[in-house]
Amino acid sequence: MGYHLARMPDNIGIYLALTGEKLMADDAFHLGIVQGVVASGRLEELKKEIAETNFQSSDFEAVSKIIARFHKPAEKYNLTKVHYEKIKKYFSGNSVEEIIKNLEQGIDEWSQSLLKKLAEQSPLSLKITFEHLRRCRNLNFDQVMRENYLLARRFVYNENFLEGIRAALIDKDHNPQWYPKTLEEISSSEVNSFFI
């Protein structure tokens, strides 16, 4: 995921990675990630048309053209269209701390809800995720996959991973006690140690 998130336009990938917000189908289309959005009731019809089409080896766009005929644009504004400019602005910071400062300047309910969501996340995970996406911009796909594997191994042995499981699945108190507790307590060397 880091490879694609790091390459999304206007800080959308940073926003998704730090907040855990989901990207809906219409958002994916709006951002150019998917070629079309097809209603589930028309999927069988789409599959049938693709299966029955006599493709020419020179027509590399044949499937795309079929999908385009089945595409149904969103009837209502979606998340990225509604909040796109705010995401672009607020998530443009050069650190997690800057992003939080940007969000604190937003007086709307959406900005405040994101601040609350970020405050519930592991500060260490936020900083490592941000650094990972920053690094992924300059890595090829294979390098990103290797880094993803390395990070996954490091996270599994980190006390915050076990604490997150305890709070969400074992005790179900939804009150994890992260270590370190604040972003300010985390040194760049601690973040970098996850990438060695």
C-alpha cells in the first residue's frame, strides 16, 4: 500500500494512511485510481459482455471501453470531492506535528473529528507511517515491498502492537496506553530504527 499511497495526489495518501479513513469507489474514480464504477446489479452483464467480446490483439483499450460504458458517475458528492481542498492544505505538513497544527486551525467539525481520531492513534505508529510514505516516494515497487515486510516484522515485536490488540480485542476497553505517549517524546533515531 505504501507504494500507491505515496504517489496519490495532493496528500490524499498521507490522509488515508494516518487517519485510516476508507477510500470509497467514487473517490477512487475521482482520483484516477480505478477506470470506472459499476453498480453491483450490472456486474454480471459487464462480465458477459467482456466474455463475449471478440478482442483484437491491437486494441489495448477494449476492456477499458467496455467498463466506460457501464460506469455510473456518483450521484452525490463523495469524501474527496467534499474535503479535497482541506486534505490538500491540512496534510501538506512536513511532519505529523505540522499536520496536527494545520488541523487545529480548522474550525469545522470534520477537522476536529480528524484531530480526535489522530489523538487516539499510537504516536509512534503515526510517525513511522509518515516517514514510510515519505521514503516510498523515492523507492520502486520491489523496494517498497521489502520495506513493508521489514516494518511489519518490527511492528509485531513492538509493545504498541500488543497494547493495541489488548485494548481492541482482549479487554475491549478501547483505551490503549501507547508508549511513548506523545509525538514530542519520539526521537528521529527511534523512528529511523524501524527502517534499518
